[in-house]
Amino acid sequence: MDKGKEQVLICGGAGYIGSHTAVALIEAGYEVVIVDNLSRSSLDMVEGVRRITGVEVPFERVDCCDKDALAEVFERYPFRSAIHFAAYKSVGESIEKPIEYYHNNVTSLLNLVELMVERGRNNLIFSSSATVYGESDTLPVTEETPRKEATNPYGHTKQICEDLVSDATVAHPQFRGVSLRYFKPIGAHPSALIGEMPIGVPTNLVPYITQTAAGVRECLSIFGNDYPTPDGTCIRDFIDINDLAEAHVAAIDRLIAGRNRSGYEVYNIATGRGTSVLQLVETFERENGVRLNYRVEKRREGDVVAMWADATLAHKELGWKATRTLEETLRAAWAWEKRVRGI
Ligand code: UD1
């Protein structure tokens, strides 16, 4: 292990966002330790990180809900900073299995925060979500936009976890936290060695698109074209996963350098641009030269009509902004799906 490098613990590092963040941190000169229970992820992602970076990244199969096992990881590695991705993320499933969602998402973060505070490992980045804003009254949303009461257990766990980090930083001033509120992460690493790997039938748009293009799914359903938007479909701020990963590097740099303006900070991680579902589908077809079989269906319950962010605070304070185009992101998403399917 290179003693000269700053180490970062990545809880949930075998997942979609965690694996891309591991690559970005290593490329920025950090050493990473990946912890994951592999319940919703796969060792292939860790292998992908190793192949992309050429670094034999340490991996520990640990469930962050098991505090003793997580404490052993603290014994073994001298990291000062950690990023928490180890959470469930499906809105629909959270309504069916609220206890599992509260247990997994909150306990894993609680254990991590307790251990960090106890042991003086003081820099934490928490994976939050635009979901904390609910259906905002104003667009674009800024970090000052009030959070709305959560409409599902998944969203509520994100709010509880943000509050947990914030409260801990007040009581323990040496401990510092940042919540990154992601808008809609899409795409894959340009190597096609890591990407989004949903278990079962995808519920998110881009994996459903790529699986439909690959012939794994017969037809993409577009959930509603009668929304009050220019083309009637919902609008999202789709952000490239590699851009998103780099935001974590910027946030870690800031905490390590002590440049944070307060013990707890929040940033929107987004492009600042809204794109409709239909625009995204058409861009995918055009960029990849494929025809997608799709049909319009009724609205999906719980969907927010339109959501995009003002991302200027992250630019101003983290020195970060999204740089990839939607076109290159959708090309990478398709390259990844083709590699997974052997097409
Ligand atoms: C969803 C979650 C959000 C979570 C995020 C995690 C819901 C309501 N929201 O965001 O809380 O943080 O995933 O990644 O589940 N669409 C289709 N056809 C499909 C799939 C989606 O038309 O097969 C549409 C949806 O109606 C929506 C848009 O595409 O308008 C984006 O959907 P999705 O990718 O699921 O993301 P979000 O709903 O933004």
C-alpha cells in the first residue's frame, strides 16, 4: 500500500455510483478501499475498477449494518475520509418494504458515522438525492429550495440521513459532512468496463432503454405524454455518471484541505439543464443509430413532472461542473449494454 496517498473508504463501492467514484478518486491520486455486501451489486464492478485503473483496489465484503465488521475495516485501514453509497434506491420497493429500507439505509450510515466520530475519521460525503425536494414549487431548484415532506420511505431515508450527518457535525465540530444531492445519474464509463447493472427488470429509464435496444425487453413504456411540459413527457436533469463521480473528488478535496465554509454542506450535483423523456429517447436513437420500440402508457404514480437544478453553487465552491454531453453519455450507456450482452 502506498503510504504517501490519502485513503478514502467507499461504502457501497461495488455499486453503480460507487464504482465510478472509485475510478475518479484513483485517477485523482487517492487510494480507495471498497466495502460492499454485494446484495445489490457485483464483484465484476470491483474487477472493472481494477482493470480501468490498473490498481489492485482492496475490497472487503462487509455489510455496513454490521457495526463490528465495519469496525474491523476501521482497524485495518487508516482512511480519514469516507463516502457512503451503501443504500437501497427503489421508490416502489421502499413502499412495499419500508422496514428493510429504513433499516438498511439508516443503520448503515449510523454505524459509519458513529465509528467515524469515535475514531476521529472526520470527512464524510453522503449520497443524497434530488428526491429530498419532492415536487418543487420553483425550478430550477437551488440548495436553498425547501425540502418537501417525503412521499415514500426511500425519500424519507435520504432526508433522515442528511439530518443525521448534519446533526452529528453540530455536536462534533471536528467531524465534517457534505450531502451531494444527485439529480438523474446515467451512462457508463467510456471503457464499458463498469456501468449500471439493475437486478431484474429495470425501473429507471436509461437501463430500460438500453435493454430494449439490446432486445432483452420487448418495448419501452413512456410513462405519460400528457404532462404540462413542451412535449408532454417528464423532464429530468440527466447527469453523466463520470461527471457525478468527479463531484465526489471535488468534495473530498475540499474537506481534506479544510476549505469548507461550515461543518455541513449541501450541493446539487446536476447539469443545470432539463431534458424530456422523449428528447432523451430520440437522442439515444440518433446517437446510436438504433430504433427503439416504445409506446406511451399512462403516468407512473409518484413521478415528479419536472426537475432540474441550479448547479452554480457546486461550480463556485467545489470548482466542479458537468462537462460531458448527453450524446456522449448515451453512447457510453449503449456501449456498456452491448458489452454486457456480448453484442
Ligand atoms: C427515480 C426515483 C428517484 C430516485 C432515482 C434513483 C421514482 C419516482 N423516482 O428517479 O427517487 O432517486 O430513481 O436513480 O422512482 N420512465 C419511463 N419509462 C421507464 C422508466 C422511466 O417513461 O421505463 C420515465 C419516468 O416516468 C420519469 C423519467 O423516465 O419521468 C425518469 O425516470 P427514472 O429513470 O425512474 O428516474 P426518476 O423517476 O427521476
